[in-house]
Amino acid sequence: MNNNNPIGIFDSGVGGLSIWKEIHQLFPCESTIYLADSKHAPYGEKSKQEIIDLCIKNTELLLSKGCKLIVVACNTATTNAIEYLRKNYKVPFIGIEPAIKPAALQTKTKKIGILATKGTLSSKLFNSTTEMYADNIEIIEQVGTGLVTQIESGELNSPNTFRLLEKYLKPMIAQNIDYLVLGCTHYPF
């Protein structure tokens, strides 16, 4: 990139660290500023306007630090606010959204599961992406209520986290999905 200003990255908490890791591997000489808005996590249960307002606040903070580019490392923030951010700020934005296209292109059973937040699954961008790439594919959606909270509190391997995962994943597996899209940057943890 042309200047030495940092790349700004924000998420509703620690989930975007999975994105930061990839950015750091691709651009090891770039400076980055990571903003984890854990105070307001999870975003997935908030209204669209609340999400936009939080994204504005995060963007303003990263711009005050001189960021030349902002990565919205949150599926819910991207699907609900990226259009607004791109329209109202001059800095480039890169968003993260569920990997529906690769799953739809590779499925053999024509059934894919999507584990995401309510805010992502109910967004206009998510629905238009699904329509565009998964026309002849059965999409089995599951809201991952409670998973972000478990991850934010460091409860990755707790019995409660395993119970939630079992509750959400078993029905999708029983419906013969062959791809599972993790529609939240927290979920890879």
C-alpha cells in the first residue's frame, strides 16, 4: 500500500482477530489497529440502526488514529452497515460476509448450513447474496444465540458451549448438509 498509515480493523469483539491474523500474514509489513468493541457485543441481537451507530463510532475512532483503510471484520456489521459506511466516508472499506458462494459452488448434496447471528441472517445483503449464489441450493439457517457471548467470555471449551454447538449443528447434519458456513468471525474460535 502507498502510505505508512495503519489499516484499521474492527469487530464486535475478539472474533475479528481471525481476520486480523489473515491480514497480518498477507501484509506483514503493514501496521494495524484492531478495535474490539466487546462492550457492545454481540452485535447480532441489535437493531440495524444500533449496528450502524456502533459502526460509525468505531469508524470515527479508527479515522482519528489515521487509518488509511478500514476492515469491518464482523459479518453482522458488514451486512447491516457497510453500504452506509461506504456512502458516508472517503476511506475504503472491506467487509466480511458469510461464504455462501464457495459453499454453494462446492456442495454435492445441494444442502448447506449457515450458522450466523440473527442480525446477519435477517439482513438485506445476506438475503441478496443467498439469492445470487444459492438459487438451487437448500439453505438451512441457524441463529447461533449465545455463542458470541461464550467466546467473548473465554468459554471456548466449556460444557455450555458444547451443548450450544450440539443443539445448533446436529439438526443441520441430520438434514444432510455437506458444507457449514460460519457466518460470524467469532465462530472459527
